[in-house]
Amino acid sequence: MQRVLIINGPNLNLLGVREPEIYGNRSMEDYIDELRDLFLDVEIDYFQSNHEGEIIDRLHADGFDNSLEGIILNAGAYTHTSLAIADAISAIERPVIEVHISNIHSREEIRHRSMISGVCKGVIAGFGLDSYRLAVEALI
């Protein structure tokens, strides 16, 4: 069975509540269940943290696991600020796909620059929660 890890960063625990006009009104937990139903032959692990160091620790812990197809990372606001997360992605062996629910290029200028895009296999943004499905398909 193929395995994929989804890591969500800060404030993404508030999906379904936080700014529904941007992020929609579904919780990530509900969407993960939908993904698992859609990809029955893929084990989808999920981790969310509001803490940069915990995200880095998880990248380190799973980034060398050959049983993992890859990692889908929505680093939230850390996308635009964290050289440390970029360095962690560079250091690991498994591919990472950067994902964003909204189109970061149609938002505030500070969100147009990603510190992690250059070290990721690819970037998917602007398709709502469906961005995660597209990333799973890209990895498998």
C-alpha cells in the first residue's frame, strides 16, 4: 500500500471556521476522510501543528522513510517566512509538494513569495481543499 503524509501548518486547524470566504467551510478532518475514501489504496497520514519546530521535527522523522511516497505540505504563513522549514525540506529524501488552499498570488503581496517553493518537487495552489487531492495524485 502506498503512503502519503499531509502536514498542515499554523491556523489550518481552524479550517471550516477561519475566513470561510477564503478557506471554505469544511474542516480538514472531514476532508481527510473524503481523501481516504477516494484513495482506498493509499494510506494517508495527517499532522497539523501551529509550531514551526514541530513541523520541522515531523519532516525529519518521516523524510527518510522509503515506505512513504512523499509529503504534502501546507506550511501556512511559514511558507513566506521560514528558511528553517526550507532547509528541512532540502535535507530530507522524500519529495515534498507545497500546497495552498487559496491562490497565494492573488492575495496580499507578502504571500506572493514562498521560501519553500524552490526546494519542493512542485506547487499546487488555488483549488481549495481539492489542492490536496491533486497533490496526492501527483505523488502516486
